Amino acid sequence: MRLTLLIILLSTINFSASCAGIGKWLEYLKSLPGDAREISIDSFFQARPVFPCSENDTIMYFFYRGEARSVSLAGDFNNWKPQAQFQQVEGSSFWFLKMTFLPDARLDYKLVINNRDWITDPMNPSIETSGFGVNSAFSMPAYLPSSMAIAYDSVPQGKTVSFSIQSRFLHNTREVTYYLPVTYDPSAFYPMILFHDGPEYIRLAHATIILDNLIYAQKIQPVIAVFVPPVDRTAEYAGQKQKKFISYITKELLPEVEKQLNISSDPMQRAVLGASYGGNISLVLATRHPQLFGKVAAQSGYVQPSLYSYVRNEDRVPLSIYLDMGIYDIPVLIPLMHDFAHLINPKSHQVWYREISQGHSWGSWRDHLAEVLEYFFARR
């Protein structure tokens, strides 16, 4: 009789994408005897095999089924510290965790089993590749992904060309890739954007796909993009090799690119962009060489102290600046970017600062790259 009632109850619970009513079911589950509890759990996973799921606009439930001493959650939302502990349903191998997020959040995470094994969520097919491997990812109901980051068969693709360039300043060689719009005319001159962490912007942020889509939709002018990889990333972007790296960009790379391609000499037709430490070197390049780069974007950027004095002063060369920071970003970076953005003198510089319900991830930077490009290169 009790099992019959259980089946009737299960049929009334909505295990749809919204997981409506799941909180009540979890409370009911605790009151069931062992055999009925396992049947209820089996039915739950059969009804909806993909998780996590939201109960309303702000609550997300995570689940795990397996033998473990402990299960926890680490991700963008807790600085990747496995402090969010799952509850185990007594007498079962079923674990669950209820958390609250902003309605439009999109975040990366991993499960941590027994405080030792970091794994992607076996119940979640949505993954995001980061600079440190593959993570699981989830989004809240109000999140909207970028439609410009999807490759469409109907959109013609621009051309990418790679070449190697050796630096006498850094004593190393790296392979640089440039993107030409499908309408590229060798007799015309084009705006340019230079990407730091170039290969990752192509592979993880879908930069060339976004450029193709925006140009095809006539949302931006045809643009040449230059994708530059680091060799010694931290030292070049924010450390002891930064001055030499700047010399490499300004005295070796740009002259070589100008030799190969028709790039506008107007600094307001040139942009430099990067994420994290790449945002820092982008800001440094633009503030020290505004005659070369009149536009600069930093996504979740680190901001070194020397940058503050430049944007406070009214007598500096005007820049067009884009800044974004994740609300769930690396905690030490959030005040740096916030303070920097609010110190910028609006009489001298045009600035767009955004706080986004995401973390320090390529998913976030990809989602908002189209808006950066439109901000800099919109068709007039």
C-alpha cells in the first residue's frame, strides 16, 4: 500500500528542467523506509537523468549518487574552495546540495569526493574548458548565452594565417595568427584588434566565429584580428619581462603585421584586449602607447598600481576603455577592477564598466566578446 502511494506521489512531482517541487520531495524522502526510499531515488533519476536543476529563479540543486565519505562543491562561486558540503540521505548513496545564485548566473564547478578527488559532474553533460582543464558548467533560468558565439553554416568564414616571429628583446619565438574578414581587400585599410592569450581566444572564446557572425550581420566593420600567444605568461603580462614584452609588441610584432597587412594607422581604429593578466598587459600597452592603441578591453583583468595614475589625469591622450568583472570572480581581482573603473576620468576617457553574473572563466569572456567588438567597431 505504501509503495502504491509512493508511485502516485512520484507521478505528481514535476521533474522537468525547473525541478519544481523538488524541495518537498527531498523532505518526503527522509520520511520513507529504506526500501521505499531507494525506489523513490531510482524513479527520480529515471524521470530526469540530467542535473543540476533549478527550483525557481535563484535556487539550484546539485546531486551525486555513489559511495563516499563526503561530497562537496567547488567553483567560481566559492573561489574553488570545496566548502559547500552535500547532505547524504540516510541509508542511501544519494547526496544533494541546495544553493542560491543570481537569476542570470552561469558558472563553472567540480565535485570533490572525499576531499580528494576532483571530478566533473557525472550527471551534467554541460562542460567548459578552462586554462586548467575541463569543468562542469550550469546556468540559472535568466541566463542568455551569446548567439554570436555559434558557428552557422550560412555565415562565410574569414581566413586565418599563422607565422612565426622571433624576438631579439625576449630571445624566443612564437607563432602568431591573424584573421582576415571574408571581404578583405588588399587595397583597403582596416581596423585591427590584438588579442593576448590569442590561441585561447580562438579555441575557447570562439573569437573568429564571433567576428564572422558580427561582420556578416553588419553589426561591426570588417576587422583584422591578431592573436598573440604568451611564452612566459605571468612574467610577460605582469612581471619582470613586461617591459621587454611591450618592446616586442610595439617594435617587432606590430611593424611585421603592418608590413603584411593593411591596418589603419589611426589609434582609434586599433584595439588591444585580454583577460585576467592579459587584461593587465592590454591596459599597460594602451596607456603607455596610446598613439598605437586608442581602444582597450580588459575582461576580469588584473590591474597593476601604475595604471591608476594614467586614467585619473585629464591631460592624458583619450582612450576608449571596456572593462568587465564577474560578480563571482577571483575575490582579489574584484576590488582592483572596481576601483580602477571608478577612478577613470570621464572627461578624458570613454569607459564602459560591467559587472556580470559569472566567474573567472572563458565561458564569461566568450559570452561578452561580441559586445566588446560592437562597442569598439560598430558600423556607423
